[in-house]
Amino acid sequence: MLPLNPKNHFSLSKILSFSLFISIFFTISHSDDFSSLLTFKSKVDTSNFLISWSKNNDPCSSWLGVTCHRVTGRVIKLVLNHLNLTGSIHPLIHLTQIRHLSLHHNFLTSFPNFNSWPNLKHVYLSHNKFSGEFPPGIYRLKRLRRLDLSYNKFSGEIPVTELNQLPHLMTLHLEFNSFSGSLGMDETRHVASFKDFNVSSNNFSGKIPNWLSKFPVASFTGNRGPGRTPLDWSTRLKYALGAAKGLAFLHSYNKTKICHGNFTSSNILIDHFGNACISDVCLHLLLQMPNSSNNGYKAPELLTQNNMNTNQNPRKFSQKCDVYSFGVVLLEILTGKIATSEGETSLAKWVQRVVNKEWTWDIFDFELARYKEMEDEMVALLKVAMDCLVSSPKDRPKMIVVEKMIEDIRKTENR
């Protein structure tokens, strides 16, 4: 047997030492990831949905929503949606290798920054209670493709310069927040890759840049530009009552159970005396309503009865469908937001989730905050809206009853 070459012996020692170092490094990092997740669980999982997150279980194969890299064992994906998680996500900053973060439809409140997650590609944090300015450090996410921060309470200007530095960003959803400023994004960014964009129901102002004009109008509606006059509480209540009277009169006009058929906030007109009137009555009987009409106002029974054919058959509309649509309009009056979508992302669903969590005041338009003494009336009108929005048509009140309930609220205000 030939003696071992000293040079080879040295090289082998270096390889073994390096391998040992890598093994220890991955083991420590791997352990840090799971310690961070357990800390996160202890702070946010008040409903104990993460019962599988136990030291006795293998995190990579048994922990709900956790996906690990098959070589390093590091956490690369975390999906914890619809779990009533409440609190801060700060413990997650130690997941430095994470690529996919999805925590939408929870009640998370505190967002640290993006600095610790340079490998993120997909971020879905919609329908939470995050607030404050746009989270810093977004420019570090050079791999980012999709970012959804919609249906939160973020405010301030969006970091246009930093967003321009993300060459792979395809999806940006910021709707239903309180962002402000302009949308003057630099057209020199990689706009060809930008496929999905929505900033509706914020406080943006100014012109829409030319390169954003390829997106539908619904991506920009509901922003509060300069020169607008915010409605006070009394005016909103007056308009709600006027619209209710109009629909109640329509429903009781004759015995044929006539209905409006497409009631939305755009069908409410204000006359010279400040009275609310309804328009476009029964057009569904004369015209084929376009399939693109806003489903955010439609009763669930219409959306489940073969969605593509519903608009073409006016017999499927009923007065109780009008009641549901009126409930959505009441939510618009109360929240200052617009109904632009259906299903889990609808305005009605969002309000229901917040109400169920007993955070009712959070749904009201921030411009109503100065009417704190009217809170009981706002809550009463919200209750009327929720009665109109019950899923079963037979359990919704008639419009004449809705009119009476709003009339009683207004009488209370005038005392």
C-alpha cells in the first residue's frame, strides 16, 4: 500500500472541514427557522389552528403550511390563510430563505420590513389589519414577481423608486388601503412584465400614467382626488333613506312584484334639493345586461345559477335580489369603499369578517371618525346592511321594512 500523499491528505482535510462547517451551518439555520416559527405560533395562533406545530413532529413533513428545501432543510414556503391569526409577523424575519409567503385572510397587525427576505418571489398578505406606511426594503426583493397587500390599512405614498427596481414584478395589488400621492411611476421600468395591477379604493390623485392605461378602469376607481367634498354622516344617512324609499315604492307599486334588477350606487341620482332618486329601473327587462356588469352587488343566488346565463334571463331576478344589492350600497356608504368584486374578495365578505371579529369600528370610512357621537347610528345602519345581506333570500327583510328601519335611525339623529 502506497503512503498517503501529504498534499492529498491536506486537501482531504480541507474538504472534510468544509463539509462539516456546511453541515453545522445548515443545522443551525434549520433550527433557527423552526424556533422562529414556534415563536410566531405562540404569539398569533390564539385559535390553536397550528396544533401540528409541535417539537415532536418533523416540521418539514408534518407542520401545517410549511415547506422546506429538500437539500438544506430551510423553510422556503409558508402558507397560513384563513386561520384567524392575530398579531405581529415579526418572528418570521429569521426565515431568510423563504420564497413564498401567504398569510391572507387573517387579522395580523404588525409588519416589520422586507429587508430580511431577499429571496421572496410571491407575497400574499391581503385581508389583514396591517397599517402604517408601505413596508420598507422592497427594493431588496429582486426576485419578486407577485405582491398583494390589498384590503389592509396601509397609508402614505407608495415607494415608486423602489418598485421601479424590481425587474420581475408582474402583479401589484394595493386596493382597499389608504395610500395617497400620485401614480407617476417611471415608464422606463420593465413594464412589459407587468400583467396585473390594482390600486382602487385608496386616496391617490393626479393623472394615470400612459403605460398604466392598459389596465381596466376598475383598477383605479374609488380614489379620492383633490377638489372632492366628503359627505358628512347626516348626508349619507339622508341618501340611504332616499334610496330605500325609492326601492320600497317600486316594490309595492303593483302586484307583479316588479324589481329594479341592477341596483348599484351609480343608480342613485341626487336632485337639486339634495334628495336621492333611483334610476335605470327595470332595464334588465328591455336589454341584455352585459356579462361584465359588476358582480359585487349581485345576490349569491344569482351568482350560483349558471353565472353566464343569469343576466340573460330576467325571471331570475327578484325583489330580494334588490334588497341584497341595497345592502351592498349601504356598505359603500358606511365604508367609503366601492364594491368591485365577488366571492371572498367582495366588500360584503370583508365587512362580515371584520364584524365577526368584533372590530366593527374598523370598517367605517375614516372620514366618519369625527362623528364619534353618531357611532350608535352607524352601527345601527350597519346592522340594517347585514340584514339585507343574509345568504338566504327568504330571510332578507322587505324593502318597506328596510325603509322603516332607516327612518327610525334618522329620527333618532334628529332628536
